[in-house]
Amino acid sequence: MDEAKDQVESGSLLVQGVGTTFEKIIYAVQELANDIQAVAAAAKETSSQYRM
């Protein structure tokens, strides 16, 4: 019985760790998307200045 409890606790900790890792990945991807949008906006602004 104690072994099963230990396995459940171990699995629960593992799942929590995976959840934290996924949160970090999602945050990093969102930051990257924001950076890409900023670069795209700057490129569009720069290219529109040369069209005048």
C-alpha cells in the first residue's frame, strides 16, 4: 500500500513539473510571437518609407 502511495505521489510531482515546463514553453512562444510581430511592423514601416 505504501509503495502505491509513493508511486502516486511521485507521478503527481512529475505531472506538476511537466505543467511548469509547458507554462515556460508557452510563455517563451508568446514572447517570440510578440518579437516577430514587432519586427514585422518595423519592416512594414521601413518599407513604406522607401515607397514615398
